[in-house]
Amino acid sequence: MENTKRCSVRPSNHAADQLVERGITEYELFEAFVRGAKRAIGVKILCEYKGIEVVYKQFPCNYFVITVYHKTR
């Protein structure tokens, strides 16, 4: 049987507020996790995709979002 469990996203209180204020959806977060360019910052990961930057920690099938914002040039 195929495993259809979907990984979860758990934003911090700060990140949840930012998602609402900046109009960034959970779908956009998953796109960044899957398709974005990533780099390590200590135990955290920064990913960038389509103008969105996300700082998070990854656990088995769980993304804990610390902060999210629109990239400025």
C-alpha cells in the first residue's frame, strides 16, 4: 500500500502572523521547501523560491517555520 501521508507545516506564532500579514499560503511554503534553493544557517535552513524566503527547521516529515518574508532586492 502506498504511503499517502503528507508532511506537515508548523509555523511559530511569529511565522503564523507573518503568513497572514504578507499573504503567503501554505502551498507557497511547500513550493519553497520542495523547489527552492536552500542553504544551512547552523541548524536552521533558509530557502528561497519565487521571491519568498523561509527560515525553518526540518524534522522527519515536519517543517517548523521560524520566519517567512518576501525577498527584497
